Amino acid sequence: MWYITKYRPVSLVTLKVATATSTGGKSLLVPTPFAVKMALLDRAIWDVGIGQVEWVWPSIRAAAVALRGPEHIAVTNTFTKILKPNRNAGIDPDTGLMSAMIRSIGFREYVQWQGDVEIAISTPQPIEQWPRWMTEINYLGKRGGFIQAMDEPTGVEKLPEGFSLLTGAENEGFVMGGTLQILDDCGPELTFEQVDIYSSKGMKIGKDRILRPVVLPYRQTRASRGYTLYERMG
């Protein structure tokens, strides 16, 4: 069973590939399976509590995720001032204090979805609260990527045409002329302790947090120094 929910963007979205650095990295055009599953886990924790959510984590981890994006996606390129840890901390000659952070310049891309986004999720084990959690998702990624569910999830047995499967071997088929994206997903053995932000146990790229090459049905139609415009194919 697939549950499909339509979301409307409330703000600009930025979500870099998992291997990008803090000072640079292009933003992905759509949310990754990992981002969707973390948003679902967040809503599950708010609903049943962190002490009771471990039983549902295997179903979230193994869920299949598909997406039908908006008609157009605009990406704005910009440089911004940021603070980063000072790896060579010393005494600031102006203040006489030890500086833990330093000012720097970082490259950022902010994505604007020009239209609604439909996200479809399927899990091998049905969960009663699944539709409610999908409706309660209000952000994806980070840095203010807020969204709003427009209706209750629709349940269908077969994934409708126009959706791009972001997980599993089925994503080997792709649209010619599309845009390649590297999307991260949960590894098959990723534990709840590893995704718990209060735990010191980390994740390894390629094992716990795997990267999937996916060709999205978008083609570049316009570009300049400050922005790039993509149009959905079909």
C-alpha cells in the first residue's frame, strides 16, 4: 500500500548532498529518502514518545519513498557570511580573548518549488498512525525548509505514473535527458541509536547512510550567474 500526500512549500528549501562540506556544496532539487524518513521519525517521537518509538523504527527505515515534484524548480546561487570552528584557536589581538569561531564565506543554494510536491511512502508492515504522521510533517531537510500538507494521505495499491522511485533497485530505469542527483537513504542495518541526536554513536557514509544515484525527470531550461531553472519532463 502506498500513501500519497501533497505538500505545498512555505519557504525556500536547501538540502546539500551528504558528502558536502559546511562551506560549499550544491543543494539537491528534492528531499532525499533519508530526509523524509527523519521527518517521519520526528513526528512519531512527538506522538508516542522517544521511549516507545523504537518499535516503529525498522518500518520507517525500510520504507519505500517516491516523489512527484513541481512543474518548475528554481535554484538561487549565493555567497553568505558564516561562522565556522576555529581549528587554530588563539588569542584575538583586538579583544584579548580566545576565539572559538571565525568568520568565513560559504556558498549556498536555495531551492524554490514552483508548485506542490507529492510524496508517496510504502512500508512492508502497515502502521495505524502512518497517515497522521505524514500529514503532520512540516519541514524537510534543514535551514527552514518548511512545507504544509494540503490534504489527508490517499491510499493506493500501485504507484501512479509520474512518480520517481527514490529507493530500491527500480530506480535503475531513468528518463533520458534528466538530471542526476545523489540522494541518501538509510542503510538496512541502521539502528535507532545511530539516528538519535542524543547518542554519541555515529553513522558511516556508504554503510549506515547509503547514497543512491537517481535521475530525476527535470531538464535545465535557463541559467545565469545567479540562478538555474529546471522544468519537469512529462
